[in-house]
Amino acid sequence: MARMRSISSIETEISKVESDLLKAQERVDSLSARLLELQKTKQEIEAKKVMDAFRKSGKSIQELMTFLEV
């Protein structure tokens, strides 16, 4: 027959799991912030590439907007 666990051992395990969960949430928050930073950097680079291509094309802004159908 299985022995009964004590309340104190269960409370200790609860505390450990809560601590582990808090650490995991902090890591998720950190990784989410890094992901947003990387996505912003990527978007800035893409915008610069588009602007450079536009400048090299010699087209007017109206021609670009017509092409993009905006």
C-alpha cells in the first residue's frame, strides 16, 4: 500500500514548482522582448532596402503608389 505524503512535503514541492514557474515566465518575457526587438530591426532594414530601391528607380512617389495599388 502506498504511503501518505505529508502536507509539508507537498507544500515544499508547491513552492518549488511556483519558483520554477516564475523563472520560466521571466525567461518567456525576456525572449518575447528580444523577439520584438529583432522583428523591429528586420522591419527597419527592409524599409531601408525598399527606400533605396525606390530612390534608384527614378520613379515618382505617385508611380510607386500606383504600382503598390495603395
